[in-house]
Amino acid sequence: MITSSSRWLITLSSFFLSFACGLNMPESSPVRLITNKMCPFAQKAWLALECSQIPYEMEEISLYGAGGKPDWFWKLNPAGTVPVLVQEMASATKVWPDSDLILQAIGAGEVVCDNNVLQMTESQRNDVDEWRKQINEMLPTGKKAVLGSGNTSELAKMLQDNLESKLSSQDTDYLVGNAVTIADCHAFPFLWRLDQEFGLATGLNCPKLGAWVERRSKQPEFRKTIQSAWWWW
């Protein structure tokens, strides 16, 4: 039988437990991704949110023409580029106006949420950063090949000497270890496009990269971000 004094103690204990938990709870709120789904830079931010399991809302905007970027978007990001990630906090509004900044924030745990499975460990950080660096260094050569102002042999050699050889030296399912990381989210939109255009395994002689793209394309989080109509970079 619970006496009145026992009930009072239970109530008081519950109050202090709630108060203590409240002190440790993150000041979190859903984030908003402002984007255009056809853009590969926007895709990598979208993919990182999907893989991280961070709750988010998406708002897609047009980038060109009469129905282009609205005035409120220019206030958020005067550079006018997508994607932009916004988190409204009680104390301040956080804005990340660039895909690399968004991935960096998710990997570093700067986007406040109860659960972020993509937050990097110290042991992962150097490898993730190296993959992202090599992907970014490949982009100008990839762009020239795609637009016809470069040749595919230059692109193939760059991929083989760097990304393909790096992946071949690893015995992992993902780019870093055996679980998805920011590196996979960063690389996928661009390598998927190269695979669609040239064939990574057949046209560019990068079978390891081709197999990695094929595996990731079957993964629900990655497959969700693939569009039937898309842009290069």
C-alpha cells in the first residue's frame, strides 16, 4: 500500500529525475534542408541526413527562371547556392550554407539531435578527410570529361591512380571501415554520375569503384536520393 508520505517521495523523486534529465538533454529541433534534388552537391547533404538518421524537413526550390530562388533564400545564403541547412534553436538559428560545411557539421556532431549515427570518431577522421579531399581534387577533371573539354583517359588515370588504388588496398565494404561514413555520402553523387556516363568498371577501368557504386545504389538511404533527371556539377 502506498501511503501519502510514500506518494510524496515518489513525486519528489520524479521531479528531480526529470530535472536532471532535462539538464542533460540536447537543445534540439528538426533541421530544414533547402535544396534542389538534381544537384550532386545537394544530394550529398541529403544523403548524409538520411544516413545519419537526423530528423529533417526538406524544402525544394527552383534555381533558375521566373520561379527561381525566392527572396528569403538569398537572405539565408547571399551566395545563392544550394544546399543550405538550417536548425532553429531556442538560443540561435544555425545556418550551414554549403554542402561541405553541412557534411562537416554532421560528422562533427554540430547538428544537435538525440541520435546521429554519422558522427565521426577520432580514428575515422583522417581517413574520411582524405577520401573527401581526393574526391574534391577529382571534380575539375571529371567535369571537363563530362562537358567534352577533357578526355576520359585523363579522368580514368586519375581515378585509377588515386581512388581505385586506395579502395583496392582496403578490405572494407565502405570507403572507411564496414559502416557508412561521411566519406561515402560525399563520394556517391559524383561517382554514381561517372558510372552512369562512362561506366566505372568498363569504360574507366575502375572495377572496385564500380562495385562500390553498385552496392551503395541498392542501399535504401542511397537509392532514395537517386533522381531520374539530374545535373552534372
